[in-house]
Amino acid sequence: MLFFKKKEKEVLSNEKKAAKSMPRTKKVQFMPRKIDEVTNMLDTDMFQLTTFEPVNYYADKSSYLQCTFFFQEDYSEVYFVVELFNNDFRTGSTPYYKGSYELMKKTVIKFGQRI
């Protein structure tokens, strides 16, 4: 007999619901850190995200942090999440945070991207 385990329904936070409804996204990658460390840093001050080092794709592609920004076209609402990837599989994630346009702009400028 085969028994299929019923998939548990994930409870979404308000930030995650809002982020998933945003029409635009922008992704940036950083050098890997422990997710617990990143969560603690972001809980104390979100602008510590701007101190993370960009990942060097030519040197190491196996592990990296990816920050995904979700935002409205007029930048009135900005949400973000930081996820740890090992060998292109997501192995950890911070909670979703409500950010600001200034935080997104300062983080993305480190990569030479424009907003």
C-alpha cells in the first residue's frame, strides 16, 4: 500500500504575502554567511545589508547569499528576503523584511546596477 503524506499548508507572514504580490524584483548575490548571523544583523539594523561583500562568480560559485528585492513600480513599497544557496539549492532563508527605497538603492549600487 502506498500512503502519500499530505503536504502541510505553509502559513505566510504579512510581509511574504505582500512581497509575492509585488510586480517587480531585483536580485543581488553576496559572499556566504550563516543565516542565523544574517537574521540577527538584519533584526538589529537593516542597513547592515549594505556591508556584505559581493560574490565573485569567477572564484566560487558553489555557495552564496542571494538577496531578492520585491517592489512596486513607483518604489512606494519594498520588501526583501535573503536566502543561502549551496550548489544552486536553497538551504536557508531569513524572514521577509519590509525595507525602503534607500536600502535597495544602496545595496544595488554596489553591483553597478541602476534603479
